[in-house]
Amino acid sequence: MNCNESEILLHALIDGELDAGHAREVETHVAGCPGCGEKLAAFRTMHDVMTAAPLKEAAPAHLRNRIEALMATPPSRVVSIRQFMQPTRRSFFGGFAMGSVLSAAVAASVVLTVVRKDQEQTIADEVVSAHIRSLQAGHLMDVETSDRHTVKPWFNGRVDVAPPVIDLTAESFTLLGGRLDYVDGEPVAAIVYQRRKHVINLFVAQHLGPKHPRPNAKSIQGYNCRHWTENGLDLWAVSDIVGDELDEFVQKIAGSLRQPPSTT
């Protein structure tokens, strides 16, 4: 269980709404995670304060008078009101069914959110692992050249997308080449750039995590990651350069992808 999953379930744990298995998983995670432990302590404090607070108010005199007047209504009138207020079998089960549907919808929404976050975190971890592997001697490039017209066609038949190979040398992001890599068991294109002594891997595939129209920033194991979707492609940029410089790189790649294709 990760922090995102745990945070969703903390309130349910405090309110005693989790089954024994899920409660044990959350408690185990919280015991080993200082951040989630602090959140749980804060939530429990807030829960205790609200429970002990004098939030109940006495009914005003005019409301009590109205209730007493209704209680003095003739029996025939009271029966009529009760018959009107009493739910029928159909309305009872209809309301129960509607409540069940709404509860199922909320539960499904929570589960879907957790699954999506877990999927994206898994992809992010694999992308960073692929970046780290590439930094080992002899693993960085399969085709080593700064000529984008050589790098781009090299991927033909190796991946199921046409990866964008953009020359950003004039913007101080030097194209070094490319390689075939694997993320989540699928082949992906990795375009390799360099800024000063820092390597930037741009991973490109058709399906590489949830869609993000705008770059989604992450930091994993000391590496900065940016994930976004452009022109039907999933792109991940990974490097140890500072976040602002990686954002600049992403902006230039995204800006080039939005331009009409060159005829040269």
C-alpha cells in the first residue's frame, strides 16, 4: 500500500468503516510512514475535538409549540398524516436500491482513483529504472548520432509509434541519439539528449500511463520526471537536472510537436 491509497482510507479507519484486512494494511503502512502517521494523528485529533464539541442546540420555543400543536391534532387527522408519511414497500425498496447504486458508484470511483494512481506510480518507477539502467556503460544508445533524420527512421519496425526526434541543440539541449527500451513489458522509444553533463531520456509510447494534457511533475529517487500526452503519444522526460530546466525542455518539445510538420 502506498501513501495515496492510505490517505484515502485514513478517515474510514478512524470511523471504523474498514474490514479487518484493510484496517490492518492501513495500520501497517502508517506504522512505517512518518508522513501518513502525522496525518492520521491530525485526523484523530480533529475527530475527537468535533465529537466533544457542544454542537447540539436546544429547539427554540416556537418550534416546540408547533410540535405540541401537531400532537394535539384529532386522531383521525393523525392517522391520515401517518398514512401519508409511511413509506410503501415499493418506495422503501426503491430507496434502498437507489442508495445501493449510489454507494456502489462512490466505491467504484474510489477504487478507480486508487487503481489509476497505482498504475501511474508503477509506470513512473519503471521509467526511472529504465533511465538509471541507461546510464550504465554501453546502455545509453543503440543509434548514436545528432542527426534526427538518422535517429527517427531507426525506430521504424522497432516500436509501434513514430517518435518525435527534435533537434534542440540551438536551445542547449543536444541530441545524442536513441535506443529501444522496455517499460511495463512494452517496447518504447527513448530519445537521448544532454544538457551540460546531464542526460535527459525522453520516453515515447502510445500507452504509457493515464493521460495528462499538461505535464505532470514527479520526483523519484532524486530524478525529476515529467509526464504528458501530446498528439496521441505518451511522453516521459527523466533527468537529474533541476526541475526548471526539465520544464524548459518539456516546453520546447511540446511546442515543436504543436507546430505543423516540416516539409524538409
